[in-house]
Amino acid sequence: MRTTQRVTKPDRARAEACRKEIAGRIQARSKGDGEREAAPGLFLYHSSGPAGPLYGVTEPSLCVVVRGSKEIFLGGERYRYDADRYLLISAGVPVVGHIVEATVQRPYLAARLVLDPATVSAVLVETGLLSAEPDDDIKALAVSHIDADLLDAVVRLTRLLDTPEDLPVMAPLIQREIIYRLLLGEQGGRLRHIAAVDGRTHRIARAIEHLRAHQGKPLGIEGVARQFGMSVSAFHHQFKAVTAMSPLQFQKQIRLQEARRLLLAGMADAARAGYQVGYDDPAHFSREYKRMFGAPPMRDVERLRGTASGGAERVVRAGHR
């Protein structure tokens, strides 16, 4: 891992120039508030005012803010990032976000790049960094200072949006550079967890995907722990170390967020949505839903549909929103 260097005045000026260029490209492609997948795996965000709560499930990603700031809550832990700090996500976990700094004159602007585990693995092997041992008990989210070199790579990735014919060839090269620079930084150990094939944190990442894929089924802790080669006590401890919540709390949040998605999409009524995500008792589902989102299912959906055009609150499906 590269040692931290003193930030010089030219570095600060270069970083600020990068932010301004990225901000301009995001604004040029924005059609009001919201998100846009500008290229495969590259999402751009615009918000003309504070927003939240924003519920979502993350995926391995690099999140870069160029104007404004945002807070993410994982369990009871808070992560705030802005133009000086990036967010690195190494696993799929349910989070709640709040855009806390944004105005019409200076909107919140951000970009998110999905990190492909296969590409992370390839860069690790080619650079010889795979041999470095990742730390155990590492959280799925982290915030770190962003330097001019990393911002410069993000700028070059966004420039490709002006020449879409270059994207298939050039974008993978720049994405590999971004991964390389992250690996050399202070979150390199966390990034290695995306690709690691051994270790407890990787087993928890696989368990997370298992719980998401089987969210509608009863959670048998003993069976899941055994499936991933861990004792029940070790599984509980490691799961909470990575996600800041117990497996049962995790499953509850995943279920309720999926139910909300089904309701908003008009794919089910409240009773059917609850049943599809694993609730046999509609009254129990309604109580749990209200406890998480602040209103019973149908009232919550009516409120969201009524405010969506004004941007006061949005529901997200994944990642940095």
C-alpha cells in the first residue's frame, strides 16, 4: 500500500479542476433530479435540494461526489462523504441515505462506478497485490480522502460519454486504472475483499448474497452458518462486523425494501407483497413496514407517488443513490 503523501497546492488545484469538469458533464446530461446510467456500470446523480430517506441495497462500487454531500446509514453507523471523500462499497447491504447539501443553484452531483469482482481479481493478480492479506472483520462501507490521480481517472471515464464509440475499448482500461489506484490507497484491503476467495469476510459476502436470493424463505441460522463453514456464534459475530446488523435484522430490511419496490411498481397489493417477501401474517407485515418506513404500506406508497415529481423522497433499487 502506498504511504500517504502531503497534498500540495498543485494537487489541490488539479483535483478542483477535475471536480468542475465532472460536475459540468453530469449537469449536461441531467434531465432534472434523479439518476441516470450514462454508460454500463457508470451512474450519474443530480439533486437540486436535500433528499431522503433514500432506501436501497448497495453493490460493490466507488461513489464520488463532486458537489454537495451525502450521508449513508448502515445499521446504526453513519458515513458522510463529499467532494473531498469517496465512498467505497464492498458488499451488498441495505442502507438508508440522505442528501444533506444541495440547492437549486449548487445541486448535489455525484458519480458511481460499479466494481466488477472479476476485474478486481484480474488487477490484483497482474499487480501482485493479491498476496496481501485482507483484514478480517471489515465493514462493507468506508469513506476515504480522494486524491487528484483518482479524480483524474474518473474525469477521463466521463469524457468517454462524448465519444460513445470509444466506450467499449477505453472504458475497461480506465476502470482497471481506477481499481489499481484504489488498491494502492488506504482502502486497498477493503477492495481486496471484493475478489478474495478465502477468508471470513468473503464467506460473509457470499452469505449476504444467499440471504438476498432467498429472502422469502425462513432464515435458518444454523444451516446458513454450516453452509459457509462457520459456527453459529462466529457467523453472527462476523456478519455483524461486516453489515453492522444481525442476520435477522438484515433479512427484515431486505424483505421490506423489496416489498416496497413491488408496491411502487404496482406489481402487488399490500397483502400479496408481504406474502411474496416471506410474511404469512398481513398485520405483522403492516406493523413491520410502518416501523421501518413511517407509514402503513398503501399510505406510504401514496405519499411516495405524490411527492416523486417534487423530488422530496425517492426509493432506490441499488447502490449509491
